[in-house]
Amino acid sequence: MQNHLSYPLFDADNHLYETAESLTKYLPEYYKDLIQYVQVNGRTKIAIAGQISDYIPNPTFEVVARPGAMEDYFQNGNPEGKSRREIFGEPMRSIAAFREPGPRLQLMDELGVDRSLMFPTLASLIEERLRDDPLATHAVVHALNRWLDEVWGFNYHNRIFTTPVITLPIVEKAVEELDWVVERGARVILVRPAPVPGYRGPRSFALPEFDPFWHRCVEHDVLVAMHTSDSGYARYDAEWDGGNQEYRPFETHAMSMVNEWRPVQDAVASWVIHGALYRVPGLKVAVIEAGSKWLFPLLDNLADVYKKTPESFPGGDPVNLIKTRIHVSPFYEEGVSDLIDLIGVDRVLYGSDYPHPEGLSQPTHYADALHHLSTEDQAKIMGGNLSRLVTV
């Protein structure tokens, strides 16, 4: 399928599937047993620091859900009460285009996508499961980034922009990692929307101690993407349930669904409450794969807080700052009109989440939700805004 639209597409949310060696090939000898693949009842699982994780059911990605398998579910809900297996349907063998940039570029041509941000998938489980060991976290993240650079590169033919992970527990190491990936072509980085664990305990990434890192991001002119991840909030849901189960995004769990967007909502609030957006005015931030519905109650709440304690925001109105500095990628099923009314068309980004089951099977299908907009505004959302942010 070629892109028959009158403007180019720059997809803010594509994914690759890592191989089993992505976290292990470049691990230092000291950490060689930190990440292991083990057999449990005939199935391969990943064990991190000796703990087996079910966060991703098949961490080898040899068999995956079909792209867009849950599209109808997110569009129409589940009135028939289908099981997760019924919703996902028949899986498929992973193909080369999910694993390598060359075949992926060919698939992008077939799908009508000109450029894309390419996020890892397995990477989202690292930081939460190593939260008590900052040095190990930095080691594993660097090992993954070395693998990403070797296999995908961070700028493949100026069309695939693979996003390295940056973890923040030790600020000096975070700056060092940032310099390393930018030197190798990175234009976008992935930062988890969660408090930063470390030797002093969890704290906000927007506190002044992290300013050297954010200023370096401005120096390098990179986009900071806060993509939905395991932010550690499952422990709060577990307390309500009286259990201790880890976050499992592919299982139905009503309490976690109610709180699903609380991590990104808190992360965006922290940008202004703890002041980094005020102190680092050139910083570019985008929220990816979190939809947009969380933003409306957050801004209402912040407006009320600002009215009651303006002295807590010495840089001025936090609502206006978020509206003019944070870019948001709404889900297809949400539509875009309300978000445009809230933050303006220049802050809205198109993302298909391809090839994840939660995304769209045909990324160009997103444009169907934009027919009521002018061609100029459609072009901004479907790629123009992201092109402005990801300069090369």
C-alpha cells in the first residue's frame, strides 16, 4: 500500500521486537547472570536478577500477536465478554521486518509510512525490575543501546529513528549515555514516565539535580519521548487487591485499568510542579502511547492548584506551560478535535503503535479520523509537527 495522501507520514509510535541477545550480548562480565532466559512449563521466560517475569508473555518474540489485533476492542469495547485469547486471535511468527531495519523500511513503503520513531518493546521492563540497583540498571540499558546501535542504528536512512533508552538514577552516567547515543546519530531518546529510583530513594526526574541532563538534551537538540512503560504503579493496585502481582499489560485487571494513565499524568504534572519545564525552556517533550484523555482532568486540577497556591509556580501558569511545551499523541479511537481545542494542532502527533496488537493494522488508517480538518492541519498531525521536533 502506497501513501495516497497528499502529505508525508511521520509515525511517532512504531516498535521493533528485540532478540534474546539484545539485553545480554554487551553486558559486562560482572553482570553476565543478571539477565537470563529460562524454561517454565515448556515456555521461555525472562528472569531479571533472579526473578522470573510475566510482564511480556513471550520475551523472545518468536511468536507475536498480529498488528492491530485489538483494534476493534479499543474502538468498540468488549460487549460480548470475550477472553483475552479470543480478542487477540491467532498469533503469527515474527517476521524480519519486526527485527531488522532493512526489511522494516520495505514494509514501511508497503504501508505508506515515510518515516517513523522506532521504540524497543522488551526494554520497558528493565528499570522497574532493577530499581534497587542503579549501577546494574545503567549497565543493562547501555548494553541494550549498544545492541540497538549495532542492529538498527539510531538513524537509518533518515527514515527510521530508533529511540535509545536513557535511565536517570546516576545523573553523570545519564549524561554520558546521552552523549554516547547522540554521537551515534540519535535524535530522540526514551525516558520512562516514573519517579527515578536511586541511592536516595525514588524522586522526580524534574527536580533540580537532574537539570544538567535536561540542559544537555537541549544542547543536543534531541526530543525527549516519554513512552508508556512499566512505571511501577502496579504495586499500588496490588495493595488495593491485597496481592503483590507484577504489572501484566496483556491481562485484564480492572483496578489497573482504572489507574492506567496515572503514571503519565503524574509525570506531566511533575514537569511543572518540580519545575524542570520552567528552568529548561528549550526542552522538547512528547508523550507517546498514552492517548490524551488523561490530560483534560490533569489541566483542570492544575488550574485549581495554581489558583490556590500560585507561589508554588514561580514561573507562571502551569496549565499554559504544558499546553505550549508538551506534545501529545492521541489514540485513534479518541479522535483529535477535543485535544486540538485544548492544546492546539501544532502539539498533536500521529502514532499508530505498529506492529503492536493495541495499535493499528494499517498505520495510514489514522488519517481517517482527520477528514474534518484542513489538509494543512492533517499534514501537521500526520508528520509535520514531528518533523519540526526531530531535526536532522
